[in-house]
Amino acid sequence: MRAQVEIHLKKGVADPEGDNVLKALKLLGFDSVSAVRSIKVFEIEVGGRSPAKARADVEEMCRKLLANPVIHDYRVSVGPGKQGPAKARTNRR
């Protein structure tokens, strides 16, 4: 099973990284941008478990290590694991 965990700051918690990116985007001329929030994403391969067991394990990982419950909220999604080599996508200028 593959789990994806998105960790973000709770509403009202300062996000200096997001604020700095917003300022930089404004300086670069992207005036339509009104807010930027930083989010950390983890992809976790959990072998040999049912989706319910994998979700429970990943939720426990979030509570014990990945997220600070005082300042973070998180979202967990669970699906099938990798099925062969992943295709890389490259953005070229």
C-alpha cells in the first residue's frame, strides 16, 4: 500500500515560508496571487497490509513523528502501492 500524507499548518499559525514565497511572487509580477501556504508531503510505502491497517499505521506515524499536533493538521490518503517504475516528469524551459 502507498500512503500520502499532507501536513499543513493550522489556521492562524504563522507560515513564514508561505509569506516569503507570496512576497517573491508579487515582486516577480504575479499580482493575482493572494495567498501561499506551505505544505509538506510524505509518500510512505506500507507493505503487506489492508488499506484500513495501513491507514491506522500511518495515522499513528503522524501522531508520533510526522506532525506536531499543536501547530499542524494532516490528511492521509491510502491506495495501491507502486506497480512498476514511476515515470518522471520534467519541466524544461
